[in-house]
Amino acid sequence: MSGTPATPTTCVIVGAGVAGHRAAVELRQAGFDGRIVLVGDEPERPYQRPPLSKELLAGDLPEQKLFLAPADFYAANAIDLRPGARVVRLDPADRAVELEGGERLGYDRLLIATGAAPRRLRVPGADLAGVFLLRTLADARRLRAELRPGRRAVIVGGGFIGTEVAAACRRAGVEVALLAPEPVLLASILGEEVGRFVMAEHAAHGVALHLGEGVAGFRGDGQVRAIVTAAGAVVPCDFAVVGVGVEPAADWLVGAGVTVERGILTDARCRTNVPDVFAAGDVARAFHPGLGEHLRFEHFDHAGNQGAAAAQNMLGRDAPFAPVPQFWSDQYDLRLQLAGDTRGTDVTVRRGRLEDQSCTWFYLKDGVLRAALGVNRPKEVLAARRLIQAGARLDRAALADAAVDLKTLRPAL
């Protein structure tokens, strides 16, 4: 991976999401007094994405609360914010990026923080009016206008976006059918017990679950009117939302020599294989020294903290980034909070009763705590996060016993 021997005079950041914003702020707070250019392809200044499918869609959060800084913040901190500008090419030999329209921006250090783009369904009718993706503020505005009592929605996808949108629609009085190819919602991430718990909550709120079903296409007369499942069933709707995952937004890097393998590969210091080019946020697949592999996390907090770490390393400081990732999801009266990485875990221990809607699940691998999911139990997730960071090997009985305060547990030697 590349090094950064000299102090830069110009830092260009491509991507004005939380990772790019935090990197620009960190550069200034770290004493960098050179030029900072922050390029974003959306017309808005940097904002939070998680509320788009939660509080904003449900009408609980005004738009002005989304933004990460006041409108005058960037000029006041000498950050050249370029909203509505799309980067189309990286020229590492000339140390420049090219914008749509031909303008070139030279850099001493470049941070790629372009995030991820939603996957599209390649089926007939997917381009009909009323078939929505949800990734940007503009997407959320259009979708929110559809949420009225008595309307019918079909949600395609049983991940966090799909289940959050389903909950927001039901709160608005919209009839909801949710289609997903997996038989149990969220099971691949959180396990079957948690998945069935979430399914029961959606069913109790009137969501019609069509699980284990693929999508053959959409029908309509210019406007979507129904979705057709792979089994031939026709589900009427007034609008549809597709949430079937995302892909790293790295197509513009083709031919630039940056290694992209399910995300831009970086070392633990956010450095790519191209000198003085860094990556952070949803687009990056960074080496995690604690877990010993390259990982890409699609989490708001992770992206912001990684952007800050990238800024430190752009200035030549040695700041490896090895976090315990965390994530939350609001659905009805449930707040699901996940700390750590559930992949590869072999044992799950539950603390609390499902009927109380207050539980914590602990995920272990070879006896070591790797992740914790809390439902309406934020303090336990916070305590578990510290144990995950420490690589704690813990007694299962103690984890299951609600009378045992997690803060009193110590990692086994």
C-alpha cells in the first residue's frame, strides 16, 4: 500500500456523505491549512442517510435536522464544497480527477468516499413510474409524498431498508405487502430467532409477508399497478419500493489502477494501492487488523469515523482504523442496535424474554464475543461493545442471566 511522505497542500475528497464531511472537518481540526475540495454529486450539502428510511420517512424529523453542518459552515472553514458535481475519471499519473463537463482538480492527497448505489431489479416494468429506490434525500422526498392512508405499497427486499420502509408505511396507514426471496427476514445477518421475532412484529402491524418469493416483473400503464412474483402471483399496489442491497460506487475508477474487489481495497490506514489515494466509507473494503480480513461495512457511524481516520493518514500520521462496527434500525416501537460482526459466529445466546420486546442476543465464535444485538436495550449493547473490543471470552450462562451486569464481566485470559 502507498505511503504519504510529504505534507500535502491540496486535499480533494470525492463524495460528500458522512465520510467525506468528517474527513474535511478532521483535516481542519488537525491543523491542515491547505486547500480542501469536497465534491458531491447531490445538490444538497452533506446530510445523514439513516433517517431517510426511518424518522424522515415517518414524518418524525424535519429535513433541516438531517444536515451535518449549517449552510455557512464550509465557507467559514475554507472548505470548497462542490455540490451537484460528478467526478467521471481519476488520472493518477497527473494526480487529478476530472468532473463531468471537463474541469480537472489536481490533488496531493485524494480521498474516495463515494459510498454505494442501490441495486436495481433487472425485470420487466422496473422503470415504471411509482417504482422507487431509496438512497438519497430526493428519493425520500418523492417516496414520502406517496404515504397516505389507504394506499397500497409493495416492498421488495427483506433487509433493513425494506423492513424500515414497511414500518414507516404502516405508521402512515398504507397497506403493505413485503416480498423477499429468503424464508426468514434478516436471518442471514442476525439469525433465525431474531428474524422470526422481527417477522412477528411486522405481521402484528398488518404487513402481508410474501417470503421465499422472487420478483418476475411489474405491471402498469406507465404507472405501476401490480407486482408479479416468480410463482405467478399478482400483488396489486399503488407504488413499490425496491431495497435489494447496494454496490460500491466505484465504476468511475475503471482504468485508473485502483484495486476494486467488492469495494475499494485499502489497508488499515485507508490507503489504496495507488500512491496518495485513500478510500473510506461504504465504498471501501478495508483491512481490519483485529479480524484479519478486508471488510466493507455499510454503517453511518463507521463511515464517519473511517473518514476521520483517513484524514489523519492523509496528513502522514499513523492512524490504523480497527473499530467495532455498530448499527441501529428503528421499526415500530423497536430499536434494534447491533455492535460487532455476526458473520462466522457459531453460538448465539439470548438474554431477556421475547414477549417483553426487550432482549439482547450475543454472538460468539469459538467462545469469543464477536457481536451483540439489543432490542430496546442500549446500555447492554454499549457494555457489550467494550467486551467485543477486548476480544472477551465469556461464560454463556453469565451472558444469558439478566441479573449479571455486563459491566462487571472481565475477559477471560
